[in-house]
Amino acid sequence: MKTRSKRIEKLRNVILESVPTVGVERGVLATEAYKEFEEYQILIKRAKTLEKILSRMTIYINEGDLLVGNQSSRLRCPPVYPENFAGWMADDAEMDTMQVRAVNPLKIPHSIRPDLKKLAKHWKKKTLVERCYATFPEEILRARKALLFSVSLEKNAMGHCVPDYELLLQKGYAGIKEAIRKETESLNLTVPGDLEKREFLVAADIVCDAIIAFSERYSVLAEHLAARETVDERKKELEKIAEMCRRVPAHPASSYYESVQAVYFAHTVNMIETNAYSMSYGRFDQYIYPYLKRDLENNVLTEEMAQEILNCFWCKTNEVMHVDDSEMVYFHGGHPFGQHLTVGGIDRNGEDATNDLSYMCLDAHENVALYQPDFSVRFHSGSPWRFKKHAAEVIRLGLGLPQIFNDEIIVQALQNDGLPLDEARDYTPTGCVEYATPKCWVRAPGGWLNLPKILEVTMNRGRCALSKQQISLTSKAVQEIKTFNEFFELFKEHFRQAVKMHVVWSNLIDEVHKYTMPQPSVSILTHDCIRNGKDAVQGGARYNFTSPLLVGIANIADSLAIIKKMVFTDKTLSMQDLCTALEANFDGFQVMRSRLQSFPLRYGND
């Protein structure tokens, strides 16, 4: 383990020692804004809401930190998004459970509970999740409640995307405003479609101004703190922060330090606007490296200082947090937000893109040793041996990161999906294992499709074994089936039905998001949204796709193998006895359960 500086040790310890505590400030401000701007169309309303939050929310600068930007009023204080989901805020039992649960515990002070309950009362029947559920046909609703599919974006804004931070560094929000102005001037408002474009462009312009003003607030705060600071070294650091926040992210970054600050600041704003998972940093070593290289060559900063700034950035990604209710915690373990950052790989010309910053990011992850960012490396056949070895050494620390992605396989897969070769080569993971570029709006995950549940309904004539409700096709009793091929065809029939319902469910959620949860701060950093005059959530990006996930693959493989071998090939277990044991949850069938558990054929590497 590399030696940490005193600064990083202190910042890291503050994160580890903090008690995650829910904050109500953002929720109150958002609610006030929705009331104040009720007459506006949704894009303008969302933009003005973000503007109000950024102008009024509490800001602070961590002691000793070299970077600024906070998601809420205190460190490790996840804000609430009552416009998305608010039912838990009215439920004392749920709030009490949140504080003591084993996964993602969150302190909810009694002092804010009255405010939370007011929010819940105001937002009742108006939230994203309630609007989603109101659109579901009865058969989709039954299947969703039975968890045939789950964890889409009924309660969360859309994420799993890669904002174009390279564009931000080159143009700044002032430059983006200029692009918005040009598009606005080209509109012909006698054309209905251009009226819709105008709404997005007005919202985008409001957001740019709001972010610039937000940064200026930190500049003023840093100047104020510097004036009171008695330690010369820290005084200079605060003065530098004040100077930076007057420049970026409003204007193009002029240094490595400014580029890192600008990216984190824009990322923080995206987090404040939405409660989306997996808002990703993308290929950080590619768009930041030119600034680092220039500053090192011109002796603007030392390698040690560059690493210290990067380590601070690594710490700050761990300040971002989320509020999950009991249902979401049932699916999600831990507090990670899925802020994916990737290094290495090939460039758009197919050449190795590994650079000094790629190694520095590995060092930062080793040095800070926390669970964010969600860190990955891209390998290809020409990746330097030193880079691969260094990545393996960091993985060996036991943090579970970085993940490794195979360029040769993934680039070809993205080409198969229609991306041009140069864009496919520029991919980045978003979230877990989804891939995108800043030109994509990847609405992922499109929910989890529950494979073991599909087997369950196959075994029960399309019914949920728990609720006894019909959630799939009514099919013949499996006890009547004579061959495994016939059984497998029946399983595939239920699989096709589940996929069809999953697509309907996912499309309905997309439709609700279009009219309730656009994201202008993200859209202005997503390719073609400004040119198309359309929010990314509403289809403005160059590429739009959803990536639903299959869960339980190992379970379903093992289960089908048992049924094929024991029931149909060896005939050592009857389908009737298996169904009876399943109905009893193996109560009284321990011998059978032991036989199944010791079944020798298993999915994967044993």
C-alpha cells in the first residue's frame, strides 16, 4: 500500500467515520420550486427547480480538501427526491427500519421527520413511481409485484450514461450557452416542432446559468475562508480554489487542476438534479491527460501535486450517496452509486491509449482504498505488460476493483449494435457492465428479468407460487410432460411471454419519464441533444437504447440440469414429487433437498 499524505488520510477517515444521515434540504427546495413554477412546461419547471436548489442549498468546503462541490448540506448526507418517490417519508416504521437495517443503514434525525412527512403529503399521487404504476395494465402490475421483473427506473431518474466532460473542458458552460443561442436563433416558431425545441433550449440555457452561478458561490465562500485562514499554505490553497471557481466550469479549463475540478463540479450538479444511479465519468485518463501532460512539461505542477489532486478527487466520489427504501435495499447491497470511471484501452484509431494518468488512477485507487469510483481498466492485445501487472496488483488488495474489460470483444459487439468503429473503440462501461459513449443515452438497466421466477411459473401453470395469482400464460401441468425437450419448450414459451411483458413495462416507464423526469443538465453534455432541441430522456441523443438484465442465470442453469438429469434422463425423481416438495418449501423433504444440493453438475467453474 502506498503511503497516504496527511491530507488524504484525514479526508478518508472523515468519510469512513461519518454516519450516513438523510438530508431534507433538497426535497424542501424542490417542492417549493414545483409549487412556484407550477404553470411551466416540465422542462422549464425542471430547469428552474435545479436553479432554485443550486442558488439556495447549503455549500461548504471540506477542511484540507483541494476540490469543491457537495451534493447536500453535510458530508455523506444523501438528499431526498420527493418528486421521484416519497411514500417512505410518511412511514415511521420504515424510517426506523432504515436506521437499523443491515444493508445501507441511514440515520433519519427526528428533527427532520415532520418535514419529510409534509413532503410525503404534498407529493402523494404525484410522484414518478405512482405515475409509473398508474400506467401499468393489470397483468403487468401483477407480474411486477410478483418480481417476475424488477428494479427498473420507477423510483429513480435515468442514469447509466456518460456525459461528455471533454466537451465541457473545451467549451465550458459559457461555450455551451453559445451553442444553445445559435440553435435558438435558427428556430422557426411557426413550426410546432420548433416550439418543442425552444422549450428544451430555454431550459438548457437556464441550467447553464444556474451552474455558473453555483460555482461562483463556492468562489465567494473560498475567498471568505481564505480571509480568515491563519495557516499560509491553506490560505493559498483556498485562494486558488476561489480563482478556479471563477473560471471553471463556466469557461474552458486551462490546467490539469481546473479540469479535474470542472469535471467533479459538473458531475455533482448532475447528482443534485437527479437521483440516478451510475452517472459515469467515462474515459477519465483520455480527456484529462492533455492538461496533465502540458502542466508537467511546463513545470506548472509536480507529479506529487498532480497525484494529490487526483487522490482528493477519488475521495470526493465517496461523498455521493443515495436514499433507498426497503424494496430497493432488497436488491442493492452497500452504498455505491455506480460512478464508473475507466482507464486504458485503445483509442479511436485502434492504438493503445494507456498514458501516465492511467497509472496514476491505479495509484489513486490503491492509495485511497475506498469503494468509489466504480473503477475499471480496458485491456486489449497490445496493452502494456506494466499496466496489466499494475492493475492486477491493485485488484490483489481485495477491494474488488478495478474491473477488467476486453476491448476486442466489446468493440465488435458495439459494432454489431450499429456503432461506427471509431465510436465503438471509444466506449466506456457505465454502471456495472453496460457500455456507452457520450453520444448514447443508455437507459440502463431496463430492469432485471428474473429467470428463476420464469421456471417457477412454468412449474405452476403460469402462477406465482407465493400469491397464487396468474402472472404468465396458463399452461399445462408439468406432471403431464413426458420429455425434457417438451418441458424446455414450455419454459421457453413462458420466457417469451416474460420478455414481452418486460418490454411493455419498460416502455411504459420510459413514457412516464419523458413527461415527468427530463434531465437538462445531463442532456446538454449528451451529443446531439442541443442540435436536436430535445432532452436525452425524450430521445434527443444520437443513440438511444435500453439494456435489461437477466438475473439468476446460474440458478436456472443448475435447476434445468437437475430436471433434465434426475426427472427425465435417470428418472430418479418424479415431477410430481418435485412439485410437492417445492409447494412445501422442502418442509418434510430433507432427503430430497440433500440430493438436489449434492447434484454434481454445476454452472460455471464449480
